Amino acid sequence: MVASTQNTVWRRLHRDDSGEQAMEVLMILTFGVLPMIGAAWLLEDVIREYVTFGQIFITSPFF
């Protein structure tokens, strides 16, 4: 049972439909990765402040 499921998954991952796969990758990039990069770019100053604060907090003698 496990072997047949693995075969099915393997066939699904490696079937020859590069166009569909390319579209999936494009969708993931468009709706997954790019918004995160955009948010990081917009919140760059806030993130930098938090990182600096974190470094100060970690290296403080009171910690």
C-alpha cells in the first residue's frame, strides 16, 4: 500500500507536463515569495530596529 502510494506521488511529481509545472512555480513565486520580499522591503526599517534591539538584548549583561 505504501509502495503504491509512493509510486503515485513519484509519478505525479515527475510526469512530463513542464508547462503546468512552470505555471505552478510562477504562481508560487507571484503569490508566495514576491509579497514576502515586498513586505520585507516595506518593513525594512522596522525589521532593522528589531534586529538591533535583539542584538542589544542578547549581548546585554543583564540577560
